Amino acid sequence: MLEQVLIAVYLIVALLLIGFVLIQQGKGADMGASFGAGGSNTVFGSSGSGNFMTKTTAVLATCFFVISLLLGTIAANKNEKVDEFDNLEMPAVEIPVDSEIPNVTTELPAASDVPAPTVTEEETKEEDVPN
């Protein structure tokens, strides 16, 4: 249960972190603000959005790494399913063999019982004639 909650929070924090990083302005954007182009930054106060965005990004990044470590610890401490081959303490159950099964053996004929192939005179004449 805790693992599913942490994964959901982890995904939300990751998406928020990506969004805040993409929204932030670069360092070169302050140059345009000094020439009068920075009038839209007054929503966050006179200092602009720099402090708010930077602090929020730092908090989200810290949460992201802490949740990553927690999920890694939970995954490492999970009990793995034991392979049945490794547990050889209990003997295998022996299934009794039904003794009423007939013993079927086939007797092969002896070599003297098999008749030799017969060759006719016509076959020998055809083989001796070269083509």
C-alpha cells in the first residue's frame, strides 16, 4: 500500500519538477528586463519570479530524490519468492507404479528364420548388360 502511494506522489513530483524547470527563465533573460522588457514579472513581486521558482524547484528536487531513495529501499527489502528447487528439505512424493501393467516384449525373428531374397535369371541378365 505504501509503495503505491509513494509511486503516485513520485510521479506527481516528477511532473511538477519538469514543469517548473521548463517555466523558469534563463540567466540571459534578466538583460532584457533592465531595458524595460520585464514589466510582466510584477505578478511575483518586484524581484520577479526568480526566488519563488528557484525555491520551489529546490524543494521539488529534494522530494524527488528522497522518494527515489525510499522506493529503492522498499524494492531492495522485498522478499523474493523462494525457488522450489532450492528447498530440498521435504522429500518428493513417490507415486506408486501400477504393477498390473502387462510387460510387453516383442520377440524378433532370428537371422536364420528370415528367408534370403531370391534373384531371378532375368534380373541378373539385365544387370550384366552394359548400356
